[in-house]
Amino acid sequence: MIDIAAHLRSVQARIADAALRTGRDPAQIRLVAVTKTLSTDRIGAAYALGLRHFGENRVEEAAGKVSALPPDITWHMIGHIQSRKAKQVVQLMHCIHSVDSLRLAVRLDRLSVRRLSPLPVLLEINVAGESSKSGFPAARWSADPHERQSLFSGIGQLLALPHLKVEGLMTIAPIVAEAEQARPVFASLRRLRDELGSQFPGSDWPHLSMGMTDDFEIAIEEGATIVRIGRAIFGQRPSTCQGTPATGL
């Protein structure tokens, strides 16, 4: 059995080192532990070590965990959301990282009407332009006027939804041989966030959710405020050995 405590200490030290290299406060970086396929016992062990933010890819898997684990956990939905499961996501999750279309946002807004406060969400942006990934198309947002106009128009409509609170952007970098190769993707998302701040000055964009086990240090150097890490804390999962795509490892 993997020593979760030792692995967590290593991850936390690497997060701190990456933040300090760029003059940032390590406390600004939120670690979301990715717990897909993990038992409640293993999640409970991480909770006992002080972790309070956990990320799930599938709402049907998350349901049992949410009810079985302490109520002060903040649950993050980091996987693709099917329209028919959006209601359950709204009921269970505290933050959604994977709002990947205006259509989904409208549905989430409608389902959140009875919430006491707006639902915190992040917009998933496909900066890398990979056809296998979800997200608002943005591979050429800074160079292609048509793509830029379409992206900003959709985001403008989304920001007007009264029951969602857009708190930033999320992206998934391509699988690359060297982590450094992911840097342009993270840098592009940061520039986009800064540009959105200028285009929509009435909105706050505090978070960039980017970086996973293989590239989180580069993501932090490029401005990540949230990193989604599973394997570096909990060890290899059977599903990842088989090449199953994921949004936080």
C-alpha cells in the first residue's frame, strides 16, 4: 500500500517550491486531490492528513462518497458532465471545473435557481485544440478574430446567468514527453484570463485550474491557483494504466 502521507508531503513541498520560484505565496495554490476510483477509506486517510478539497470525474461514483465522508469536504466536479446528470451534479458538488459550453451553463443555471447562493463554476477552455477534449474552442483565440469573437460572445452570455458564479478557467494540457512542453498551453490560458478581465471588468477571475501529476509545477509557474493531483498522492490507478482519459491525475 502506498504511503499517502509521504507522497502528500512530497507534493506539498513541490507545490511550495514551484510557487516560490516565481515569487508567489504557496498558500495561494489550492490542492484538489483527485479521488476517482478510490475507496472512502483511502479518501478518509487523506482527509485525516488535512486535505479538504477532493475532485471527482463521475457524479454517480461521487454520490456514495459525498454521503459517507465528513460534511466539511469541498467536492469539485472535474469531469465532463452529461446533460442528464447535471441535476445530480448541482445537488452534490460545491464547485464545477468543467463547464464546457454555453448550453451546459444554461442548464446548470436553471437547476441552481433554488440554491441559497450562486453555484461556483470554472469554464473549461480547450486551449490545446485537441479534438479529443471538451471545452470552449480556444486554440487560436489570440490570432483568429472569428474564434476570439465567438469565444468572448459565449462567455459574455454565460456571465449574465444569475445563478452561476464564474470564478475562473480550467484547461487540460496534452500528454507530452516533457512537462516543459505543456508550458505554452498554461501560458495561453493565463493570458486569456487576463484578457477576459479587461473585456469584462465587472467580473472577477481569481482561479486558473491547470496542472496535474505530470505537469503541475509548470502550471504553477504559469499562474495556476488550483492543481488537480491524484496519482502523485495515491499512486497509480488501474484505469490510468489502461489509458483512460481523465481531467485530473
